[in-house]
Amino acid sequence: MLHFGGDYNPEQWPEEVWDEDVALMRQAGVTIATVGVFAWSNLEPEPGRYEFGWLDRVLDRLHDGGIKVALATPTASPPPWFTLAHPQAMPVTADGVRLTHGSRDTYCVSAPEYRAAARTIAARLAERYAGHPALAMWHVHNEYGTDCRCDATAAAFRTWLQKQHGDLDTLNEVWTTAFWSQRYSDWAQILPPRATQYLPNPAHVLDFRRFLSDELLSGYVEQRDLLRAANPDVPITTNFVQGGWVSVDHARWAAEVDLVAVDHYPDDAGPGAEEETAFAGDLARGWGGGSWLLMETAPNLIYTRGRMHAKEPGRLTRHSLGYVARGSNGAMYFQWRQPRGGAELFHSALVPHAGPDSPVFREAVGLGRTLKSLSPQVADAAPRTARIAVTWDAPSWWALQGGGRPSADIDYLAAVRQAHRALFRSKLETDFVFPGVSTDALGDYRMIVVPHLYLVSDEAAAAFRDYVAEGGHLVVGHLSGIADPAGRIRLGGYPGAFREVLGVRVVEWHPQPPETEFALDDGLRASRWAERVETAGAQTLARYTAGVLAGAPAVTRNRFGAGSAWYLSTALTDDSLARLLRQVAAEAGVEPVLPGLPSQVEAVRRGDLLFLFNHGPEAATVPLPEGEVTVQGGGFRTVRPAGCGTPGGTPTGMSSSPGRSGGGR
């Protein structure tokens, strides 16, 4: 069954509201509610004094209403009494400032007092609720990612480093501590990266990000194991959250959760929101091995930079089903009821301040019906594997965030999103692969795109080389293959790890002003970056046309074994990158999901079901092998490849227009 629901915070409301909540949830078709995420101070108002009665009544009400519960451990937001009793457990910034209570995430994951308190509250919840009939899953913590640089963190960091490197001689070699007289002669000399005079050691910073990922994971595992011991039949997860500030390698974490759960909030009010939805869904499917769960998104608002944007009619439905089409086991939101006060009092909700007589709730009711109808068709659908993949590597992202880079405009996430966006706009289905974790899946793809894969191990380099030699099509972007996993530069010319398979050698970088756009001699356009490339067997496909690089190779192709490898030494514009990737895809024998698809229509396959989303305002006719169907402006349609279905709302012909919000006919 597909999940439908979201974060429910009954502790924020008087008890008389709870019955209305359950009634409205039933009206909307809600199947599951996440409860208790930020309820620690209500569950344990004083040290060792627990108040579970209110939670008993909430869970019983939900169960009586036929609604399951994802019960959270509230450890992302310790209560005021904890931080007053244990000020040393508060996080310390890189500037050495110890933060005070007053928000969420007020903890240091390495503080023994915090870890003990987190285990205790998790154990008490497990003891009381592991057998409750409403319990469908455990939701540990919330959006792991809090950073701390305190002395407890320093001690834990040194222990981690000793396990990773073994001895100081090895660490000094890996960190290149001979530079600036940073050689360590005692483990006690090593601290977390803190504010310093000038540039910190990038290897030190990179290892600290890896340590934080592992340290946060150990906190999750402690709680997970307590919950699992209480009832091994209840699945356990935590909600992954993206952001440059998040020191979590989710590709590695995925093996430790029973179900990958993801929070995603698009931040572009224009067509970029649909592109971001596709990106997040494809990435989550990669982490989850095909199956995952959208744990949070904003139902009726898009948070752009500096203001909120109300979603147009039908957009909530299209976004939600876009995640489902890409493998999500449902659609869940933050949050159920919009609060009257607090830091996020204007945050999006299924029941807004206006109440259920509102556009968002009416659309949610229709979406609930749609998800119920879709459940038997897609809930057990086999994971879909695309024929094209894009690489993702969190440590490469971290490594490219540091100071001292050749350009302040380097943006790992933007480069990966652009590659995915170019494929999305070309109607080409896309997966993600994780060379920092595993390269076993490379052979499943006809074409792999490698944007900004800065850190590459010898093993990963060999796997990519073998992939091309065996007939694969590899497209490598600039700033890839530059360093080993420790961040040490591969000597002899860029892009070190990929020089052989690409048949090129880069001897100079020429970063460009971000506003500068220039033409290559084949009509492609580029900006932001250029390089002096020497070919070593590769064919030049496009050249620079101006400046000191005029006539020099810009885009190359190298036949290697049975396959081919392309190198992009510059940052192509969106249109130019899409054009090039379509050419490579055609050579690789990969076709769009549906040939001739209108530009505003998106097609996604899940199992044997085809989702069609019309993101434009006007109706669109979609050609199918068996005929054609019409998708209303702002609406969606589901069909099966073997037949275009019927327009009357049967499982093979479900349709929606914005005015009817996903209910079918």
C-alpha cells in the first residue's frame, strides 16, 4: 500500500482538536502519520519523569481511525532541562562559540551525556510502543546533519582517525602535513577544523566531514538497535536531507536503514521545481536500490530564495506523483496542520491556517483517492533501471567546497543537477551511481555522465576504464578525476584518473567570469570554465574560438576498446549540454521514454505503468505506440505501454486536471 500522510504534531494543539484531525485524515485518505518528532519536552518534561498518556491517546485515536503511525524518537530537539543540566552537550561552532538553547538540533552527537539521553528516551518508547497495533515504522531522529567542533568531538575525531589511518606517519603522509609545517607528532595535537588564520588543510577538513557522517550514523545505529530488539518486525528509518551543510554520505548510510526515506523541498517556483523533483526522486531511488519513501515535502508552498510561492492547482498532485513514479512508496508532507505559533508558523501544511475549506486540503483529498487507486498497481512494482546514469559522490562535493580553489564559482551540486536536467529535458530516463561506495552497477548502463567527480580511487578509475573498454559510453566533465580519495592531486596532468580512457591531458585551467558566455567552433556554447587540452589519441569534436585557447580542443572523444569516452573541458550551457548528451545517447542506443513527447509533458515509467505529467497550462496530445492520449493542462495521466487505457478513470486510464485534483473519473 502506498503511504499518504505526514508529520502530525498533536502536542501543539488542545485535545479537542485531535478528533477533528482524525476525521479530516479519514476524509483525505491519510494512511500514516509521523508522530513525536519534536515532542521530547512533552514526553519527558523533567529528567526521568515520563508523560506517555497523551501519546497513548493519540496513537489509540489514529488506530481506531484506521491510520498507521511512523513513531519518531525525538532526539533532534532535546528539551530545555537537558541543555541546562548538560551545557557541555551543546554544539560548538568552528569559531569556538558554544550555542545556547532556543532552536532545534541543539546537541553534540559526540557528547556522552547526549548519547545516553538519546538511548534512554528511545528505549522507553520502544518498551511502551513496540507492540502497539498502530505502529507501522520507527522514524529515528530527524534530518541528521548537526555539526559540532567541541572537545568531545575532538576526542571522538582522534579515535576515528586512528582507526582510519593506523598511525601518525600514515596520517601525515595522507594529509600532506609537510606543507606549512603542520606535521603532527602526537594524536592530542589534532583538533576538529576550527577558525584559523588562513586556509585550513583540505585533507583535514575532508576527513572531518567523513568522520561526522560516521559519528552521526553511530548515533542512529544505537537507537535503531534498541528499537529492533524490542520488535524486529517493525521497519526502521531516518529521514535523509540534502544540503551543502549536511555532513552525511547518504549512499553509505542507505545500507543501515530498512527503507530509505527522503525529505525534499524544491526551491524554484518556475519549471525548475519539476526538474528538482525529478532529480531528488532519481537520486533517492539510487540510494534505495529502487524503492524509497518521500518522508517530507511542502504540500502547497515552494520556498524560493527570500519568499514563499503558493503552488498552482494540480502542482501538489503532479509533484507527489512524480516522486511515486520514481519509486517512492507514497507521499508524505511536513506537516499535517499548520501551527499557530513557533519558528515555522508559516510552513506549508495539508490543513492550513484557513482550515479544510482551502485549495490545498481539497487537492489533498483528491490525491488521497488517486494514491489509493494506484496502490495495487505500483506498490510492488519491480525497480526500474534506466540505461543512463549520472555519478554522485558526497565526498567530492565536500572537497570542492573548500577555500583555495581555482574559482569561487565551482559548485558540485549545480554541476550534477545540470547533467541530470539536460537528460530530463531530453526525455531520457536517468539513474544515479555511487563510485565512492560501489562500482558494481556500472555495467548496467549504456551511458554514464560524470560531472565534477573530483575524488576518484584507483579501483573506481579501473572500473570506469573497464566499463568503456567493454562497450560503455562515458561522458566526463571538467574537475573530475583530479585527486585521490584523500584529496591528493594525481600528478602528470588532469584529469589524472581518467587520462588514459579519455585520451587527453590537461595542462592548464582557465576559469572564466561566470557572466562570460562564449561559442565553440561547432556551435556549442559554454561559460565559466576553460582548459588547455592536449590530445593523446582523442578526436577533437569542438574547439575554442577566442583568446589564448583559440583553436585548442574543448570537447573530445576517444575510442577505447569497444566503447567511447567524451571529455568536456568547459561548462556547456544547458541547451548545449542537452544537445551533446542527446548525441551520445543516440550513439549508445538509448531512446527517450516516448519519442515525440511534447516539451511540457514528462513521462516516467514505474513497473508496467507509464505516468504522464503535463506541466504546461494547455492540453497536450501524447503519442503512444497504440494511439494517442490527451493530458489536460496542469494534469496527469497513467497508461500502460501495451494499451493507452480508457479515458474514464479505470486503473489503466487514470487522469486528472487541476480543477479535479487527482480523483480520476
